[in-house]
Amino acid sequence: MTDCIFCKIVTGDIPSDNVYRDEQVTAFRDINPSAPTHILIVTNQHIDSVNKLRVDDEALIGHLFTAAKNIAVKEGIAESGYRLIMNTNADGGQTVFHIHLHLLGGAPMKHPMG
Ligand code: DGP
């Protein structure tokens, strides 16, 4: 999509602090971090939100989680722990409508959620 910030990050048209990229996903540091480690893992292909997922996307979304785990290992937070969040629409707090997983860690996460 031409007016999507994360599509422009995937293509390199908007600069980002990238930590990982393959043929399916791109990961970069959040511009406004909520934790010492805050990385966004996005699909290279534009999908608005979880609400738009199709059965055909299941392998891609599985890959998104595997990439998040591998990045957590590389960032040194896998053993201390981390939180993965995917916000959907207004009540979920979604502000960028291109599906993305937040990887948060480097400090104890706050409870309760929601
Ligand atoms: P969400 O609220 O779940 O849609 O999260 C969107 C996140 O995207 C939010 O934490 C801030 C981040 N973000 C928005 N614009 C940019 C950008 O241009 N670059 C980077 N690195 N992060 C961005």
C-alpha cells in the first residue's frame, strides 16, 4: 500500500533501525520504545490487521512468531523473558494498520494487561 508507513519501512523508503529481514518479515526498533528492548516485526506483505487474516496466512503468521523468538535470542532477552503483543483496531490500541508484532523486553513487564 502506497500510504502505509510500515510498507515504506519494508521497501526502505522510510529509514528504520532494522534488526532482521528475510523474504517474509522485517524487524526494526520501535520509534517510541515502551521497554529497553522494543522491536516491531512486520509482514513484508501488507495485511491491515488480525481481522484481515486468511487461512492462507497461517504459515506467515507462524513465521512472524518464530522470527520474534530468534530476535529475542539475538537481543539477549530470551532467558530473562519478553512479551509479544499484537494490537487490533481501536480498543486494541492499533495505530498503524499493517499487521505487526511488538517484542518487548529487557525489564519486567507490568501487570495487569488490558
Ligand atoms: P500499534 O499501536 O500496535 O499500532 O503500534 C504501532 C507502533 O509503531 C508504535 O509503537 C510506534 C511505532 N511506529 C509508528 N511509526 C513508526 C515509524 O515511522 N518508525 C518506527 N520505527 N516505529 C514507528
